[in-house]
Amino acid sequence: MGTRVESESERISAAVRSPSQRFRSNEGSDFISSLPDAILHHILSNIPTEDAIRTSVLSKRWKHAWRETPCLSFHCHTSNHPDSISKTLATFTAPKITSFHVDVTFNNFSLTPSHVHSWIELAASRNAEIMSIIIIIVSDDNVLPDFFFTNSSVKQLRLALGRRGNYNYCDVVPKCTVLWTSLRSLSLECCGLPDESLANILSGCPMLESLVLIFCQHIHHIDLSKSMKLTRLEITGHYYGPAKIVAPHIRFLKLIGSLDPCVLVDVSSLTDARFSLSYVRRRTTGEDDFHQDKLLKMLEQLQHVENLTIGRIVLQALSVAELRGLPFPQLQAKSLTVVMMVVRSVIPALARLLQNSPGLQKITVTTVCYKGIQDQELDRHLRTQGLNPDRCWRLKYGDFPTTEQTYSSSSSGVVSKLAKSKDVVSFIKLVLQNSKAVETMVLRLDGYLDATEYQKLLRMVPTFTRNKNVRTRGQAKRLFNVLKITP
């Protein structure tokens, strides 16, 4: 029975790919025409609407089937006119839309707010529960109609008013009181979002559980104290992120891509935090170069989380703080993930984080080929603090290479992999030396080592993991229960 069902599924997929192909059962009847409506609509709901329309030629049974499918999906990145989408929607007859997705860019600048309004109106009138609207439009006047912001049916909404890398975004400024009373998941991308607009949106989403902000401009202060059900906040910025976050109810926080750390006022319910910076600007004066003080205050606010993920630039800035002798908070993390290169500029911070995490059970390392803050900048700052860079780095961390010794790129963008397996082995030993309870270590090399060095690593690891105990700092210590290395 299982073989027969799989065979039919394959024949249906082949028919959609090749409209001229017809299927017949062993008795010679039209197999496609015998399918129930629910199956036809399910098939068509999983392909773009343009492809669904093409299935009209498969059989008489399919001729108008696409018009009643509960899911519509338009992907148009051509010089065609947006009227083509409007004409298609005019013939749509299903009384209910489950999912409505529009992702359009028209090269001839023919897309107008009236087109967008009519598409949103149809989705709203059919009580669409899932809506995804991704558009690039020249005019920013009345891009979103008022009725867009008063929708009691939508439960999952994604809105993007631009493309990443193109910073001419339209603003999302509701002119009415927002009423998204059923909304549970909201993703806003590539748009301007002033604080007052975000506050209006949040006040109109009493059921909101997840908020994702990607490349949103003009956000300074995020206050989620009244969003009682919101437990997940993700922010990906292009240089500028929020300056302050108040979020006492969230359990998951992701902050990526900003130039500056933000102030976490209240994240007392947080259990999973992930943060990294796109770059840290070095100031010409003052002691808080690389935002060391702000980052340490962020760590203090995150000291109760169980799962912590930190990016490379944050580790580099914290390494300078460690070399300066600044105090680090004690952490309660059970799982630590770091994104890094195995270079000395991240090692001081990582060693300190391990020492200050007595309950840590698992560490995951994902390697990347990304320079981050240049070693010369870090050395320059240490000199301003009266420290000798060579002595600071080499006294404890001389076994590890600099970034320049590990990573090089030509003017043509070609990256040379100079990482050595012996450095990875030294890193594994450092984790052993600085952790008390870590039982599992996962190394995701992601091509960090070339094939030859990777094979060397696999041969070297058993030489110091063969025995149950290894000498570190003069004391016997149990090795990892699990050491997993992926190429």
C-alpha cells in the first residue's frame, strides 16, 4: 500500500511540472479527474499561483481548480505590469483565503499604491489568516491603506517595503488605531518604523507572541512591558539598532547586526539570548572604546539565561576588557554558543566566560572566516590604557595565531585558508582547562580548515582524548562525554 501511494504522488508532481503529460490508472480512466477537490486544492496551495494557473491544461477537472485554492502566492520580478496580478485576483472565487503572499518588483515603476490597496483588500475580505506582503514602490504616499491596520482575521503577518541593501525604505506610519486583534506573529522588514508607530502597532496586538524586526530604521526605544503574551523578539539591523529595550516577558532574544550595543532595561524572563555586532566603532577619546562597558552591562542583564550565543566582534571587544582587568559577571548559562575564528583576539574573553559559567554543560563553536576588528586596532587601544600588547597577548595566549596569520584575502576577494589543525587542538585543550562541568563540545568548522588540515585534526584529537582523564593545571579532569566535529 505504501508503494502505491508514493507512486501516485510522484505522478501528480510530474504532471504539474509537465502539463502535457496525462496519467491514467490501470483501467485507463483519467486519474487526475478522479481526485477529490481537497487534494487538488492542497496540491495547488504548495506552488506559486502562476504555476497553478498553468495546470488548467492538465484536464477538464483542473481547468478552474486554481480559482478555489485557499492559498495564493505571487512572485513577480519582471517588467510585466502589476495589472496582471489584479486581473488574476478578479477571477478568484474561493470564499476563504488561508495564505496570501505577494513578492513583487516591477522594473517599469508601474506599481502604484492603488494596486497594493486592491490586493490587500481582497485578502482581508476573504479573511486571510497568513499574509506576506513584500513590495518595492516608488511613492511612499498611502502605500498601506487604513483598513490594512484594522484586520481581525490575520494571525501571521510579514511586511517588507524594500530590499536589503537598498536603504530607501517606506515608513510604516498608521494613521489610525491599529487593531490586529488575532495577530500572533509579526515580521516587519526594510521599512521605517518610528517609535510612536511601533507603540501603536504593539498596543493593537494583544495576542502577539513573536516580533521580528529586520533592517528597520528609526527605532530607538522598544517597550514590550504591556505585551504580556510576547515571548520572542528578533532584531537584525544594518548598523543602527534600538538604543533601549524593555521586555520583561520575552523568553527568546536575538540581536544581530547593529554597530552599538543596546541597553537592556528588563529582560528578567529571558532564557535564550543571541547577540552579535556588525562592527564596533573605535572612539578617539574615552575609555569605552569598542563599547566594553556597555557589553559587560549587557552580559550582566543576561547572566540568568540558560542558552547564550555570542558573535565574534563581541568576543573581541570583551577580550580587551578582560586584558584590562574589568570584572565580568557570573553566568548561569547551561549552553554557550560562540561564532568565531580560532585566533588569539577572542581567546581571553572566551576563557573568562568559561571560568565564570560554573554550570555550563555544553559549548558549541561555529567557525567563520571574518576578520572583525583588526588586531592593530585592539593593540592601539591597549597602548592607550598603558598596557603592552605583545605582553598581554603572548603571556597567556601565545599559542594562538593572529587574524592575519589565519585569514587573508586578495583584491579579487579570494580567501586563503591558513588555519591550522594544531590551533584547533589548542583551542579544545583551552576549553578543558577553563571549564568545570562542560560535558559536550560541538565544533562546526564549516570549511574553516582545508581538507588536509581537517584530516590532521581527526588524527590528532584521539591522541589526547584516548584516556578518560587528562592533566590540566596539574589536576586530573574528566574529558567531554561528547566531542563532535563537523567539517
